[in-house]
Amino acid sequence: MKTDENGCYTEDNYSEIIKQTEKSSALLIGCGLGTSECAANLVKKLIENANCPVILDADGINCIKDCTEIIDKAQAGII
């Protein structure tokens, strides 16, 4: 997985993660993800496009704290 200079995951990982959701029953977002702008952009894209339920934890929640309306754009359920 690609990370930025602070060790946070970046949007460059989006394609690989979304590909993995095609055969997953859920996507956990948050544990150790980080809260950089790059991580927040990744979280938003994943919420909007994941085709399986998304579980938001810790950093995942912190990444969307200022734009919770993104939850309404989710393709699948959000926990």
C-alpha cells in the first residue's frame, strides 16, 4: 500500500481496495489509516463507491468528521 510522507494511506490505493471489495462482504476503514488530507480523500471515494457494507472506525470517522453528508452518497450500508 502506498503512503504519504507521514505514513498515511493515499488515494493511490483506491483502485486496489475497490477491486478487493468486489469479493468482500464488508470493508473496514479506520484502523491505523491516519487522518491526512490524502487519507480523507481515499475514505470519501471508498464510501461513495464500495459495493459492500462499509464499517467506519476511528480514523475513518475522523476523516469524514467535517463532511458527514458523504454517508448519504454511499452505495452500500455504513456501520
